[in-house]
Amino acid sequence: MNNKTIDEEYQKRYKDFGTTKTQLFPNLVKRGSFASNQFELFSVPLNEIQLLNQQI
């Protein structure tokens, strides 16, 4: 995967309706130096989404 693909996948998951944003931004290290991109940590409640989909 290249960086563009990773960024697109992150944005797709981040903007999903079931995503919970944490407002936490980890300091990522790439090859001994801090990475320039900062991505917010988020969680996706998969079990809850599956239960809601079954109810629909």
C-alpha cells in the first residue's frame, strides 16, 4: 500500500457514521524521526453496528 491509499482508507473509515472520535493524536515515529502526518485515533463499534444492521 502506498501513502495515498493509506490516507484514503483512513479518511473513509474516519468519516463513517459509526466512528467514535477520541481527540487523541499519537506522536508517530517513522525511521527514527517524527512523522509529519497526525492522525486522530478513533474506534468503530463493530458489534453495535452489526446488531443495528440486523434490526433494519
